[in-house]
Amino acid sequence: MKSLPQIVVAIAVLSVVLSIVWTPWIAVVVLGLMCARLLFMVLRQETAAIELLQEPAGVRRTFDDALNIVRVRLKEGEQSLKDRDAEIAQRKQITNAVPDGLFLLDDSGRIVWCNQAALVMHSLDAFRDMGKPIAQLIRSPEFAAYLNDESLPEPVVTSGGRTILFHLERGSAGARLLLTRDVTDRERLDRMRRDFVANVSHELRTPLTVVGGFVETLTDLPLDDDERSRYLQMIATQTTNMRRLVEDLLILARLENDQLPPETAVVDLSHIARDVLADAEALSAGAHTFEANIAPLKISGSANELRSALGNLLSNAVRYTPTGGRISLHVFADAEKNDIAVEVKDSGVGIAPEHLPRLTERFYRVDRSRSRETGGTGLGLAIVKHVAQRHHAKFEIESVVQGASSGEHGSTFRLRFPASAST
Ligand code: ADP
């Protein structure tokens, strides 16, 4: 629309032209009619604008005021649209940050919307799969049944190695919100916990049954002194085994829950090595030949943890090496690998390759009866693994099983501490 000054100039020019072309009175009539029309338009637009803006009664504004107000309102409208866009973007960001899958389903179970996690968890495509029935995309009889009857227990479906929990929420107008949660890790931890409790119960029940049996025999039967002392000795052995098991469990629990050892604590590795070697020689009671090559090295870490790890490696070497075998302990700085290594080597029965990856699992044993006979708890190498991790060390195991080749058999267990740990 043209502005008011432009229209006034146009009328003035027109009046001059008309006075020249027509007689003045015709020009006056025509111009009068045009002015009246103009006045009518201005008044009508002003009233409409003011009505549109819903000004309170009694307030009169000019047409320019009204236009200014319209401009301000338009700007406010634009700003509120921008605010809404920002709010929508923020909500999208939040729903995409949720680790659970979220689907909005219509009353016939078609996908109206879903977040990023839902796409990834169920391998869906945002464009291809939108609007499709969810039961066609997530194929599971338990889920399909739950979709039709929400009173059924929430299904937990395992597919492609992942375990997913489904939960439906009713919305308005038949819409439903479907939440899908990946519970694979939670299930694995639950299973580990159950297995662990079952293992510990089993490990304790065996010696307890033996002790119970001997106590009954001692109580019920008339035994001579020799028999009595033999039975008491067996009870003492089983009690020692149970005490060892409980001690190892407590060590493991502490290793798993405690903070890392302080990096400033200096540990004399050679001192610890000599101590545990003396214990191993006592355990062997002359059944093995020992060899030691211990460099005077210090590292930062926990003396108790390192003593426990080396003690387990050496006691294993003694227990799994038949009489007459050789056991060596080597502590050295490996210039080639740029680290500090502690190596326990034996000429014992060795371990078949298929067992090696599982050796550090709790209660994993290659030879169950030998482990039990020699008072093993099945936790020694699990403790070594944890100590290694806490000291940023590598734990290496190499073994050649007896009879596998004509060469030397036996095992080597090695801890490699980073050179940065040396002090
Ligand atoms: P355990 O208390 O049964 O010895 P560990 O965790 O210390 O438990 O060791 C796990 C298993 O690894 C043992 O049961 C044994 O079968 C095997 N093992 C450990 N050290 C040796 C070794 N030096 N020689 C042969 N087998 C070994």
C-alpha cells in the first residue's frame, strides 16, 4: 500500500491536470469524491487495525501508531517462534541423550516418533521405518503378546547377543510410549554374582562336610590315640583350607573395592622377592631346586598387594611342580621392553593352551583334585590379575604341558611393570 504523503502528492498533481483538461467544477467534483474515498479508507483501516490489536475502550490511536504496534507484535511473534524452535531442539537433544530407547506409538501400534537410542538399539532407519507397525520391526512373540495385552509381565528379550527389557506407558487418545532398555550388562553382572555365591557356597560346603564327618566319627566311635590324632589332623587341614579361602575372598574384595595404591609409596621389589622365595622354599620342604636372580629394583605401589601376587605365583609353582623339579625367580629391568619384569618359572606339569585364557577367572582350575589336595583356593591367579591391573602391569602366562612335546615342559608367569613405576 502507498504511504499517505504519496497519495496527497498524487491528488495535488491530478487536480492541476484535471483543471487544465476539464472544466474546474468537474475537477472539483471528481477530486472531492476521491478525497472522500481516501478518508473513508483511512478511517476503516485505522478502526480495523485498532480492533485487531484489541485496544482497551476509549483509547484512540492514529493509523501510524497502529502500524507500529502491528510491527512490534509481528516481531514478538517471530521471537516466540524462535523460542519454540529452540525449545524443540533442546527437547530433541535431551531425548537423544537418554540411553534408553523411546518410541511414541499411535493407537494401532505404528511408530510416530522415536529417539536416537531406539534407532541404534533396534537397528532402525529414521526415514524408512517411521510410521511402520512396531511389531513388524521388533520381531519377538513375547513382545507381540505384551503389545496386545499390557497386563502381561514386561518381556525381557534376548536377540543378537543383547538382552532388552520392554515397558509400555499409556498416553492420551490411544497413544502409547514404549521404553526399551538394554539390560545385557546388568544381566551379566547378576549372573556373575549368582555364580560367585554358588561357587563360594560349594567351596565351603566340601571342607565343612569333611569336618562334620570326622567330628561325628570322633564322637561316636571308640578310637585309639593314633586314629584320633589322624582325624584331628585332617580336621585341622580342612579348617586351614577354609581359612585360606576366606582370606583370599577378603583380599579379592579389597582389591576390587579399594582405591588404587598411592603412586608415591616406594616398594623394594627385591626385598619382597627374597621374602616370598623363602616362604616357597619352606613350602617345598626340599622337594624342588630353587634358583634366584634378583636385581635391586624399587617400584611405586602397594607392598602388601605385590607380596600377595608374588606369593601366589611361587606357591603355585611349588604345588604344580612334581618333586625334583626346578623353580626360578627372576627380577630384572628389561631394557628392550623398557619395563621391570618379575618372572616365576617352573618345570612343572604345564597348562594346555585352551585353559590359558580362563586361568585368571575366579575358581577356574585345570586340575581340580590337585588344586584341592595342595590347599588351592582357585583364587590365586585372580588376585594376581587384579594386583597387576592396579599397578598398570601386564600379566603374561606361557606354558608347555607335560608330554605335549619332547622339549622342556613347565610354566612361566611374568608381571611387567611400566618403567615409569620404577623409583
Ligand atoms: P589354585 O588355588 O587352584 O591353584 P589359582 O588361581 O592359583 O588357583 O590357579 C588356577 C589354576 O591354574 C590352578 O588350579 C591350576 O590348575 C593352574 N595353575 C596355576 N599355576 C600353575 C602352574 N605353575 N603350573 C601348572 N598349573 C598351574
